[in-house]
Amino acid sequence: MKQKSLIDDLHDIQEEEEKNYLPRNKMIKTAKTTRISEAKVYGVSTFYTMFSVYPRGKHIIRVCRNLSCHLSDAEKIAEKLKEILNVDFGETTKDGEFTLEESSCLGMCSVSPAMTIDDEPFGNLVPENISEILRKIKEGSKK
Ligand code: FES
């Protein structure tokens, strides 16, 4: 099996998991069914930042902290998110809704500062809009 197929499999597993991660038993099962070594499956699972081997929240917030965003006050966005969610980077909110992560460039430098929540991009962020964005995401996930 080619690596691209392994990545697709890992994406599928992670998407099916309520806690947005790759459980150990499923990585082992994938290694067996694909005949790829467990070490390689684990290596791929931990190499790409879109995968996690630890349980996470229902929604993953990735805040870009690369140069363009840094110069556009991304730090204020990060601080606002931490304040509202009461978590630091790498942590999940107590209600299990959000995990806050740092990201390298998201490819949205022209609308920096930027972040993504799951697959949805958000640019031209200002601290005053963060609460409303989170509210809409949370509300949308109840439907
Ligand atoms: S530097 Fe932040 S999106 Fe590119």
C-alpha cells in the first residue's frame, strides 16, 4: 500500500472517532490490514500535525503563528482564545468542545491573522470577533 492510502485510512479513522484522534488499537489494526509496520503507521500518525494520537475536542482550532500572522497581532488572537476557552495550546476545554493548537502557515497570509476551526478558515481576525465565531461553531455542532 502506498503512503497516500495510509494517510487516507488514518484520516478516515480520525474522522470517525468522537475525540478526534487515532486510538492505539486502530493504528495497530491498520498496520495489520495494510501490512505496513506498526512503527511506520505510528511514525506517519505523529509526523503530520493534522493527526493526533491523543484524544482531543470535538472541534480543533489551529491558530497560525508564523511571520505574517505574527506581524498582524496573532498573539492577541491567541490570548483571546485562551481567555475565552480557559485553556492553553495543546489543551481541550472541559466540555470537550474545543482543542486549541498552534499552527505553522495556513496559507492565508493575505488575510492574516488567521486560524482554522476544523476545515473552516477564518481570516482578518480581531479579538472582538472571537466569541461570536466560537458561539456559531458550537451552535452549528448541536444541529
Ligand atoms: S503566516 Fe499565517 S497564514 Fe501564513
